[in-house]
Amino acid sequence: MAGEEELVKRVIAKYGPVLDLDNRPQELIDIIRTFQFETELDDGGSPGGVPPQPPPPPPPGPTSFEGESARLDEIMRAVLDIARRISKSNKDIKAIRGHLGI
């Protein structure tokens, strides 16, 4: 009870003895946000409300793709092949534009 009385005194000191919720409802929200952790710690038990969420699972790591491993040289070969195809396509497009006069 002493903790609650101290909390009430602190709220009164900051917001005054009367809250005008019609004109200043944000004060109630501010009181809840400011003092909620203190009341949870002072009750002698666990904090109320919803229990904390467990941490998210870790992102997939290199072991996630053990069955489908690709070597760097294979990837580079594929990238170079794609680059050659794009270059050839660009040349073909230029040739077509030249024939059409575009």
C-alpha cells in the first residue's frame, strides 16, 4: 500500500488532484505509460497483461541448403552466360532497329 500511496502522490504532483479527461485525455495515457512498469514491479508478482512473445526463429543459415549446394565457379559460369546472352540480345535489337530505321 505504501508504494501505491507514493505513486498517487507523484501523479498528483505532476498532473494535479483532478484529471479533466474530456479536455485532456492524453494525460491518462501518459500516466499509464509512465507508471505502468513501476506498478508491475511493486506488486510482488509477475507483470500482468500478455506474456512476452518468444524471439523469432533465426534466419536460415548455410545449413538450410545442404542438399542443394552450388559452387562459386558454377554460379560465375551461369552469370557470365547470362551476361553474354544479354549482350547478344542488345546487338540483335540494335541490328533490328537499324533495318527498321528506328
